[in-house]
Amino acid sequence: MTHVDDRAGLAAGIKEWMTRCRSGRQRIIGETGLRPAFAALARWQATRLAWTHRKLAASPRYAPATAFFLTDLYGDRDYGPRDEGLERIYPVIVRIMPRGAMESVLLALQLHALTQSLDIALIGQLPGPVREINAENYAEAYRLSDNAPKRRLQIEMVARIGRQLDQVVHRNFIYRMVKLAHGPAHMAGLGDLHDFIERGFTAFRHMDGADAFIENVVSAETKVMESILAGAPPALWAHPKGI
């Protein structure tokens, strides 16, 4: 993923990656939501993620951030309304958004596009029409996709987004502005986008320091990735029922 420093470059990058995300969305989303194969994949991965990070989810300190990670950064639903809301406010982003916030938006778009491409590649390696995804056929398709560097990059980008968000949420002025924008955003039809931002702010602010949370997520996801690539039995990295 490219890194840009100047404001004009950030604006151009955001526009480019919004276009890439829209292109990926068109392959993943049908007229009534996620296409069946991608819906099955999203459900399976959401279940696996919930199992892997169950201890964080049980922690009063980390539960809100875990829920945000499992449902807002990757979950089994259509993120189209949120993404379309971001496209609608692009002129506002490039005109008044602070540079640091623009960097966060760009990174989030890059991660989203990367995740879309990984899902598309994995679905392409599953044999025949996808009716059910389990640990065995998931792991086989994962390895056949042959994109381990991108898998590692995905984990690195999750960590970077977490660290950036942890820095921003403790700036009281920005936090108050997010809270005050709740009503106007919903009235303007940008409720999905605003709720995503507000949930992230609330969850990370609640933790009062995200270093340990991020380290746990990165460590656990790296172990899962390495186990799958090494052909380890699903019992070592998946839900015990294999779902």
C-alpha cells in the first residue's frame, strides 16, 4: 500500500481507493445483499474470529473494542450503505478534514479493499457452487490463493488502524464533534457511516489504551495464518466444531 504525505496526494488516494472499494463491492454485493458465496464466507469467518478472540470479548475493558473489530471491521453484513456514505461526503473530507484524519480514512479504505480482494481470491479457489464453508475447505482455498504476503499485510494494517484510532479518540474536541454530529448525520442520510465512526471512538476510548488489545489481536491472527499455511489441523486454530 502506498503512503502519501501531502494533502492533495491524500485526497487523490482517498478517491482512488473509494473507487477500488466500489469495484470490489460490485463483485461481492448482489441486489439483496451479500452474494451467497460471500455471505457464507463472511458468516464462517465471523464465527472463527469470535472464537479466536473470545477471551477479549469476555473482558469488560476490551469487549466493546472486540465487538467493533468483529462486526464493523469484518462482519457478516453488507457495508454498502456505510461505504456509499463515505463517497457522498468526499468533498467535505478533502476540504475540511484534518490531515491526520484523512490518513486514517485512506488507511481504512486500503484495508477494506485488501480484505475484499482476499475474500474474492478465496471464493475463487473453492470447488463448485459454494453451499457450505467449513474449516477444511476454507483452509485449502486459503492456501491455494497463494497470497501469504497480502495476508500478513492485512494483519499489519489492522494494527496500524488500531494505533491511529487510539491516538485520535483521546482528543476531546474531536470526540465531542463526533458525538454532536450524531443527529445531523442521521438526518442527512449518513447514519451508517456516522454510527461506524462513533462505535469505533466509543470502543477505543473505553479501553483507555489499546496497546495490549492490538498486540493480542495481531498475535492471535498471525498464529491462525501460520497454522493454516503450515497445514495444521483445524483443531489448533478453528472452532472446535469445525464451523
